[in-house]
Amino acid sequence: MSDELKKPGEIAQRSGQYEITGPRGGRTGEERTVTKGEPLPPTPQAGQLYKLVDPTKHKGSK
């Protein structure tokens, strides 16, 4: 998992569950599912950021 915080509107580098964090990095318990290459959605409050907490696991195509 990445400890890197992302701003709303940034392009997701990995698909998965992104948790919304408070302005000082506190957990909110709210998550959004974002697909790689898509922008992170707006947050409910100004100053909130996203942290990837559960990357999507892909099995190879068969």
C-alpha cells in the first residue's frame, strides 16, 4: 500500500479503494472505489485527501 496522499482530481495510478483522510491525515472511515487512470472524485469537505488502502488484485487473463 502507498502512504502517499493524493488530492481530489489527481489521476489514480492504481485501481482500488481510496480512503478519505482529514487535513492532518486522520482517518474518516469513508472510502471510494477508483479505477486506474480516472481522476479521484471531490471530497465532502475542503482540505481532505485520499490514501490508497486496498489496491485491486488482478489475476492474469485466461
